Amino acid sequence: MTRTQTGNGASATNGVATAHGPTRWDSTQPYTFPNVTMGTRKRVRVITIGGGASAINLAFQFKTHMRELEHVAYERNPELGGTWLENRYPGCACDVPSHSYQFSWAPWSGWKSFYSSSEQIYEYMNMVVDQFDLRGDFRTNHEVISAHWDDGKAQWVVRVRGPEGEFEDRAEFLINGSGVLNKWKWPDIEGLDSFKGHLVHSARWDDSYDFKNKKMAIIGVGSTAVQIVPVLQKVVGNMKCFIRSPAWITPSYAAQYAGPGGANFDYTPEQKAEFDADPTAWLEYRKGIESSINCRYQIVTKGTDQAAEAKVASAADMRAKLAAKPEIADLLIPDFMVGCRRPTPGNGFLEALVADNVDVVSDRIVRVEETGIVTTEGLHQVDAIVCATGFDVSLKPRFPFIGRNGADLAKRWATTPEAYMGIMVDDHPNYFISLGPSSPVAHGSILPCMEKMAHYIMKIIVKMQVEPIRAISPSKNAVEEFNQHRNSQLATTAWSDSCSSWFKNGTVDGPVVAVHPGSRLHFFEMIAEPRYEDMDIEYSNNRFAYLGNGNTRREVEGRDLAWYLESPLDVVLPYAD
């Protein structure tokens, strides 16, 4: 008897019909092969959470490469763009070159500058969405508020809050593309809400406030503060930078391709025209930038000459720029390796710290009062407080997320998030993460990483479309062994050095949970093909039912039946490179 299945409809397996999705296969039952050609795909549905770069890439990949697949992405914001929509503070920009921070399938010759502002990246993302007609996949102003796995139907049940109220949606596959840096948080400081002046978080910037000639305070020394300080220093009357943690202030990625001293620059109309006129030369330019980024792994490997040289050179550069106020150098230059925390590119930041209208305050903050910030040394009266204190980067879901047998991902990841190769989680079947724990988030442009992850996800989905697989997830042992290897390997890197870092869930000496244990190219090769030997696979029919009636699609569709004679040496072996 033929077995059929659709994404939301009924299925029948050897005469046992059900309206609840594919059932588990009992090999003791009689079996009759399905009368379909080998390679026939069943229709499936995919829900993606998010509307940033990950979700945009997935929408393109599905539209370009997949068949019999319905895709919807729910985005809580009114527009697409993800972090580049949400973060619009003064100076907000990407520390990766523009010609690297773009999709390989949508290179753009029109970038304004070598390092792009958040506004330009936001415009690029939306330009790509319209260019490839992807907007129909997205539902903006729709926030996912819970998700749970329905084992009987082998589907994810996703609860969504939209403009018309709450509703449930279902899909065979669920992908979390919401990213990491999207849940901003106020600093835990007594009395913060008692301040009567202008209080703002960098992730919720208020453009209506005029900082001209004001007395302001900025709390934090991460990448956000480093970008805000040199912009506002030029307009405020006085700026107090509250800094207690050391940080490496280094050149941005691929600085050798940037302007003098690693400075940003604008592309001329002539340069943009040359990119269009000579695609080969433009590709070589982009590959040069990418290659320089892919060389950086040795800098974060303990004991290498490159790591030692990076520390000496970075310290010397910082001391030179802070020579007018050497006490700041003593405060700011770390003992830990370059890369323990994500290096903070900051053209103009160190120069701003030594300006006459800037004071660096290293005293501990005790509380905030109506007129300013109280430290152990007294009150600092200010008109405005900018909190550049980052995000909740715990990686755990912000809403109830329940897998098989009640497995609660938020509880499991409360202290030490662990995933399989940065993409999958045990006890959460048919669930994928774009840039989950142990992803290459500290390795340069994340967009190529998103693309490789999407390819990996699609290979698994296609396998499940063709074969009678109802559920797939990594085994518990595979997850444990992968993370055992991760912890062992990362102990040899700067990421495990003694510093407070979001790579370690905000701890100083905790396990490195956010970062891939290897280079970016190492990650690409690792996920080139799924390792199904690591998976718990649940079938809804005889596992060989995909062989069908003995015919292939090539035969029934009238395609070339002797293609194998054209390239007899074209053999792709694993790890062949």
C-alpha cells in the first residue's frame, strides 16, 4: 500500500491512517513498497524565528534550493534587519569590512565605506530582501512567545503574538534565527530609575535628545561604548567614562585593507565603477579581505608567536595613543591575551579619552541618585547617563521552549549552554539554531557562517523529505562528546584566558560556551556534511521505503541517462583537501 504524507495533512502507513502526522514504524508489520520514484520529496513546513541576517539568508536558500517546502518567519519588530535595525546609537558600525559582511550570493559594489554603519547594513539587508523577493516569507510585528514539540504529530507548536492577538502555528521544522545580541539589559545599579536626567540604553537609542554642551556619563567599555565615545565627545561639554574593566582596543578586521592606521574610508565613485567593470578583480579584492580574516586564528592560540606579537603590538599602540594620560593606559591595558574578550576596534576612542573634556572614572559605582552617579569617591553630577552595558547573552531562550519528554531548554541552558556543532540540541527533534552555542561568533564575518549552517540544515531537511523520517536530533552522547572536545580544545585558546566575557556566559573562568573550537575554515569543514551516525533518527516507515518503485527521477523526467561518462574523475572524498 502506498504511503503518502503532506506537511499539514493526513498520512497513511501500510494501511494505518492517521490525521496526526507520521506514526512510528513497527518493523513487525507487513510492508509494501510505496509506488513512488526514488528522490520524491514530501511537502514540509518550516518556521523561523527572527527577521535579521540569519532569517533572510534562510529565506533565500529555501527559495533557491528547496522544493515542496513552505516557509514562514516571525519577526517581533515592525521591520526586518535584526540587530542593524535595533542598534542605531551614534557611531554604530560593523568592525568587519563591508565587502566581507555581505552574503556571498548578493555581493554589492555600492558600499559607501570600508566599514559600514548600522544604517547602511540595514539598508543592504532590506535591499536584498526586495531584490530576491523574500518579503513574503516574513510576518513582522509577530513575536514568538512559546514553542513545544508535539511528539504525536512530529511537529513544533509555536505560539505567536501578533497585531490581531495570539495564535498557534505548526511546522515539521523550527529554526531559531533570532541571534544572540538582541536582549538588551540595564546595568544592575541601585537607584538607576531614580535619575531625573536623560537615561538611555545604547540598544534603545533616543535620537530626540540633544547632547550638545551637556554633562554626560557613559557606563561600559565594550564595543558599543568604544563607538559612542568618539562621536559624542565632540559635542558634549563634559564626558565621564566609567571604566573598571580592562579591554584591548585594537584595529578592526582586515585593517591592512583599510585607510591609514586602520581608519575607515569612503569608496570613490571610480572604485565602485571598477568593481562593476571588472568582476574578476573585484572577486580577488573580496577574497583578499576574507583570507586576511581567516588568518587570525593563530592570534588566539596560546603559545604562538602571533599571539605574543599581537599582545606586544596592541599594548604599544594603546600606550602611544594614551601618552597624554598614561594612568589610563595602566587601567585599560589587560594582562589577559588579545581575544579573551572580543577585541574592541576603536578608531578615535583612545584619542577621545585623552581629550580635555573627558574624564575616566575607575571608582566603583555605588548607586545612582536624582542628579548623577555616586561612586566610592563621591557624587558625579551629570545631565545624561548612557548605559552601554550590553545584552543578556546567556543564549537560553527568552520564552518557554519545551522539547521531547518535557525537556526545557531555558532551564537546561541556564548556566552552561551546550549544543551539537552550534546547530542542534538533543531532545529537541527537527530543531536548528543559526549561531547557537559553539558557533564561530568570534572569527570575523558571521554571514558566510550563516550560509554554511543553512546548507547543513537543508541537507537534513531534504533527507527527511525523501526518506520516511519523522524526527531527528543529535544523541545525548554525541552532544556530550562534542562539548567534551570543545572544552578540551578551547583551553588552548585566548578565549579561555582569565577575563569576564560573554563567550563564557559572563563569567571569568567558566567554560567557553559561545565559541567554536577552531578556525572559521575548520567550522566550515566540520559541518560540510551531516554526521548521521551522531543522530537519533525515528522512522515512520521501513527505512528503505525511499527506494520506492525502483525508478529514479532522472529516468522519469527524461534527463541525461549517461551523465557519469562525462567526468569519471570527479570524485568528492571527505577531508580530501
